[in-house]
Amino acid sequence: MDLLNQNYTKNPFYYSINSYAAIAAIPLSVCGLSTNLFILILFVTESFFRKTTYHIILISVISDIISTATSLSAYVQIASGYLGVDAGLSMCQAMLYTTMASFGISMMNLCLISIDRYISIIRPLWSFYRVYKKRIVAVSETIIVLTSLLVNSPTLFLIRIHETETIMCEFAKITPLSSFYYITFVVILYIIPSLFIGIIYWRIIMYLKNYVPPGHALQQQDAERQ
């Protein structure tokens, strides 16, 4: 064992607790992974789900599968016994990075779905979107995935393991630079998409609330005359 590994002590009590917690989490991860795989197969094989909204959801399902599989691998490693410093750090980096990247992709996909619903409901005759819809969605999905991966990439350098427990993940000491990153991270991946979702669905609700079907006004006028 190298000198770096000797700086980390192994507490059997805490490792036992963490191992039991990991063992308990494994069935939940398997259940979540199985559900996502079932949804993936369903979306791919059934023609009913070959629509734009479901294509967007499919990307989120794939990212969730990757995230859940990574977490499951980490739980298995924790349950199997002690981890060295390098193995523990790699486990924390992989698990937290994929989880946060998956959350970012899912959040921005919800925003993309809301935009698609807005156009379909309020501007259904917009010819440009109807003609290039698949290309627009494909480009948007590419931007979403790359944005989430890039915005989360600094976390790989900020993630640490606990000084005394190599399976306990934590972030590095907060500095002005890291604080700026965390704020930017939250704004880009969560606050902006949440605002977009809220505003767009509010406009959809108000539009549907005030919507008058074609011919309905004439029918009311005829009824009033009678």
C-alpha cells in the first residue's frame, strides 16, 4: 500500500454500516434499472411512442439507465468490502458525475418538451417548425447533452473522498471560484429551465382557458337570436 493510502484509516464500524446501506440500495437500483430498460424497449419497439415527445423522453431514459447502472456498480463495490483511495475516488467521481449529468439532461428535456407543446398547441400552423421539427429536436438534444456534460465536468476535479473513509464522497473546500461555479451550475441546469417550464405552461393554460373553438362564437350568436 502506498503512502497516500496509509493516510486513510479504515473504521470497521462505519464500513459495516455503509456496506449494509449499500446492500439495501442494490435491490432498489436493480428495480429502477429494470424499469428504465423496460421503458426503453417499449419506446423502441412500439410504433405509438414514435413521436417527438417520446423521443425526447427516450433520451432522458437512456441517461437514467447510465446513471443507475453506475450507481449500482458503486453500491456493489461498497458492499463487497474496503476500497483503496484511488478506487474510492474513481467510484465517487463516476457516480456523482453521471447522476448530476443525468439530472441536468432530464431537467432540460422537460424544458424542451414544454417548448414543443407550446408550439403544437398555440402555433400549430408554424410551417418552419413542422418541416424541420425532427432536425430541430435532434440539434436541441445534442446541445442539451453536451451542455449537461460540459457544465458538470468541473465536478470531476471538485469531488473528494472523506479523510478517514474512502467510500464517503464529498466536495472540495469551498472557494470563491468553486462558489461561482456552483451558482452557475444551478442557474444553467435548474433555475433557467424551471423558469422556462413555468412560463411556457402558464401561457398554455391561459391560451386554453381563453380559447374559443372556430364557429363557437357564431353558434352562440345564433342561439341568442333565437
